[in-house]
Amino acid sequence: MKSKLLCLLGPTAVGKTEIAIQLAQRLNAEIVSVDSRQIYHQMDIGTAKPTAEEQQAARHHLINCVDISQPFSVADYQSRADTAIADIQNRGKQVLLVGGAGLYFRAVVDGLFEGPGADPSLRERLEQEAAQHGVDVLHERLRACDPESADRIHPNNVVRVIRALEVYELTGTPMSEHQQQSHQANQRYPFIAFCLTMPRALLYQRIEQRVDVMLANGLIAEVESLLAAGYARDTVALRSFGYKELIAYLDGECTYLEAVEQLKQNTRRFAKRQLTWFRKDTRIEWLDRNSTPDIVKHLLEAIGSL
């Protein structure tokens, strides 16, 4: 029987990478990234991707594996993660899932939410509305009833916007909530999961400091190089926080200071959503970094005979 997956989850800027590398070295483990943006080759600074040195200290999977222009779904991630997990386990090593993408985590350990069957008349009505009023109108409607799905689905992805609205209208429950509630029934892997946290004020301070460091390390130049390479501004990856705010600045839509403040605010909001997502999963054990002196030792003791 394969060993359980060890999962280290948490919001952005909480310090998962540092701890994960120490765990990987102690447990003969390899890291499978659970991040929806570090998969892209060209996005390094804005995604806080592990450095070359960190990737040498512990082998990472599902980082730098997709081009920005390449369509990539949660199902694609699940398939690649399954391949990486099988490879790691077949070589007798421990799998360490690390990241903050709740939907990706659930896709691996629980599978994907299929939802109710299509309603042809409802779908036709929504398609007509999109054609008549534009998909942005539907996307804003989705944001009103299911902000988590709206954050994940690009406004131009008409099929997915309509499907999310369809699920909500047919069930009265947001698709993101269905996805959160669908765990455990068909668990795909045995696992043990920990979520790192810290007092909200301290986490937000770390987020703001991280943004400042990213900017000092050349984030604007990274964004400029992506635009110069011909990647469209409305590409799904470039509409994520860390990139869309600076594109707005480069396009003259706001000042530099306004862009930086918006970036910090959007990152704080993202961290809050991550925490909300993980709190709904009762299988996850929470660890406060601020009140746990030697968190690696604590984790190793908690894991025991994994």
C-alpha cells in the first residue's frame, strides 16, 4: 500500500515553501506544487515561485510546466498531479503536496465536481443573453452569486461562466460551494493535511512586505517582458493579481502608487479567500506559525508513522 500524501497548505505569504523544503529533506520527500500560477514558465516573480536554489534543495513537480498561452484546466492539473504522485511513490519516496489552491488540492484528493446535468432551455437562454448583452454581464451576475467561481473563471470563457450560472440556478447553491462539499465521499488518496496560519494582521504585513520585495526584484520588468513577448493582456494568467494591476499602470489607467496599493489589497483578499476555503474542510489540521516555536519538529511529531 502506498503511503499517505502529506499536504502542507495555507494562504499566500504564510511561509509554506521554507517549511516544505525542510520537511522534504527530513522525509525523503518530493514536492508537488498545488498552485494555479506557478505552473507557468514565464511567471516567476509575481507568483513567488520557489527560487532555483530552493528547487535544488528539494525536487519540485508541476512548476514551470505550462506556457501562458496554453489552456490549462483543473482537470489538466489533476491528471498531471496523478502522474507526478505515481512517479514519486513508485520510486519509494514520500509525496508532499504544497500550496494554497484549494480547488487544485480537492481535485487531487477528492476528484472533480461533476454537477447536475445540463438544462438545454436554461443554457440556451444564458447563451442568448451573452450574445445580446455580452459575457461581462453574465460574469458580473456570477460574481454576485458565486464570487469564488467568478475569480477563477475568465470573463471571456463563456462556456464555463454559463455552466457556473447553470449550476447555481438549478441547485440554488454556488458551484464553488458544491466543490467544497463534494469531498470525502469519493476520496482518491489517503492523506494527512496541515494548514499554516498566523494572526491576520501579521499575515497582511507579510503580504505587503512580499509585494515590496517583488517590485524591488523586478516585477514590473517581468510584466513588461510578457507584454513585449506578445502575450495578450486578457490572457487568464495575466488577469491574476500581481500582473493585472501593473498592466493597468503600464497602460496609463492608474498611477504607480495606485497600482501597488491595489495589488496589496487584492493579495490580502486572495489570502482571505484561501483561508475561508480551507476552513470548510474539517480534515485539515491548523497550525499557527506564530505560536508554534519549532513548526518543523511539531509537524514531524504530528505525522508520526505516516
